[in-house]
Amino acid sequence: MAVVSGALLFLQGFGLGGVIGTYGLVLDLIGFVLFLLFVLLSSAISNAQHKNENVDLDRLYVKTAFADEAPDGNMVRWRPRAQGRATQIQKGMSHLTVVVAERED
């Protein structure tokens, strides 16, 4: 639930959150995912333009998009417990990859 709260606060900072109603939380999460995809796609377009300054941005399309496991796999965190002990928390990570190409008409 902490991740969801952080995502909602992050969205509200950009003016994308604040949907009130029964499906508000689901809509906020969908908005957060769309925002992340927008940032990823913007970065891919910027990289294509930096690589080749003569590229026509109107002819670019998403050639491939996939998510795979990160090389490290898990991020390790520790949660304090009673009597001075600690419990390990493993958070999974993934990489998103988007490949854009220029259409050849």
C-alpha cells in the first residue's frame, strides 16, 4: 500500500491524480502507468533524434516493446523486528525496453 500511496502523491504532483469515486484508485494507477510509458517513449524518441539528426519524427513507430527481469533481479531491504532483529525484504525489479524505428514507405 505504501507504493500505491507514493504513486498517487507522485501523480498529484503532476496534476494527473485526484480522480474521486469508486474506481478512483484504479484510474490513478492506470494514469501512473500511462505517465511512465509516456516518459519512456519520450526518451526513446529523444535518443533516436540524438543518434540521427535527420530522422523524421512523424515517421517513427514502436518497433519492439518488452519488459524483462533486471540483471540483479531483486532489491534487498531490511525491516526492523522485535528484540533487535531484522527481516529481509526482497523487491523485484524489471527493465522496460522500447525500440523505435523509422517507417520505410
